[in-house]
Amino acid sequence: MVNVLPLETTLTYGPLFSRRLGRSLGVNVLPFNCKVCSFDCLYCHYGRTTMHTVSPEGVAFPDVAVVLQAIETALRRYPYVDALTFSGNGEPTLHPHFPAIVAAARRLRDALAPHVKLALFSNATTAHLPHIQESLGDFDLPILKLDAGDPATLAQVNRPAAGVTLEDILTGLKATSHLIVQSVLIDGKVSNITAEALETWAAALDAIRPAAVQIYSTDYPVPDAGVERVPPYILKRIASDVTKRTGINVEAFWW
């Protein structure tokens, strides 16, 4: 076991520089004292998932009004940012009032900093649900995860909570407008860059037809020392191969 990054302890954080988003102001709508997520990804830089479920109960989520006040304060303090990004300590769409928060955040953005992109990092496990799918339309940049195109690889890499299926994930991704897929590729004792895993993943992308795909590997501390980083030259080769096969814009990122 190796060290991991601490959980976020505020409702907004940053701004941080992102190669993909520019100056990004983070929004965390999840608790500060535990990681609430429907995945327990092998590579997550926040470590193991504490509340591992797609239907959290008894969790003290931040109050909607308090979240919105924090967003307003942050936008007034940092009006120059490029993106207001929902991410944080797990899966942000698990907040029971996620759609209401997003709709109000969009109104705040429109009033205070209309140039700022509203972005989301999500693992797509709730994207098939009608109320979440509707909320995804409020985002300029809905960036949703797909690390695997087959159930076995999904189980090994993302370790989904009970009730999460690849079928539902793919359904949600296909329904999302102007979708950006993000995929974390890893190697080691568990790998999603084997020939078979890449084949099923590329086939899933071809079926989903997102606007773009962003691939990268881990460069943070991870909870499992057996996770190996995929080097940039392999990421670039994979991006090129999948672009040629599908016609989808696949871009590789690394640090």
C-alpha cells in the first residue's frame, strides 16, 4: 500500500491548472470525511472508497444553499477561471439534489462569469437515470468515464458497487449530448491495455460515438502499488489507432 492524496475539505477548491480545462475551479458536493462513490477504482488517487454504493443512504451531504453560496463566493473571487468543475470526493451525481445544484450553478455562472465553462467529471454510473441525464444537458463539458468495454475489465479496474452494470453505463453514455469520454489506462497486475481489453473498449466507443475521447494514465499516488503507469508513447499510439479505426477524435494527455 502507498500513500494517497487527502480528501477535499472544502466545497470549492483551486483554481487548479488543468491541461484539458485550463484554470479550473473545483466544486465538491460530497462529504469531507469520506469518499462516496459507485466505483472503487484501482488507481484512484483518493484511495479506497468508504461509502461504496450507487444509492447512498444516511450520508450527510452538503446542504444545497451552502453549496451555492460557496460557488457564488468563489466565482466572485476568481472571475478569470476557465471552468467550474464538479468533481470532488467521489461521484458528484450521487448527491440527492445534484440536478437542482447544477441548474442553480448554471444560473450563477451565467450572471457572474458567462465565459466560464460548466464541467463535470463523472463515472457515468448514473447517466442512464432520467433526472441525471436531463441534468447533464446543463453542462458545457460533460466528461464521463469509460475505462472498459467489457464487464470483466470493468470489474477489475473500476470495481463497481452492487447494481452497477456496464449495460447501464453504455446506455447513459449513448444518451449524453456533446459527450466527452475520459479513459484512464493502466498496466500491471491489472491492465486495460491488453489487446482484448482495448478491442472491446474501442468497439464500445464506436457504438457510443462521443464528441471526443481523452485518454491518460495515472500519475498520482494510488492505493495499490501494483498499478503501473502507461507511458506517453503508448498512449499516443492507442489514441492514433482508435482515431483511425473509429473516426472519433481521441487525444492522449500525460504529465
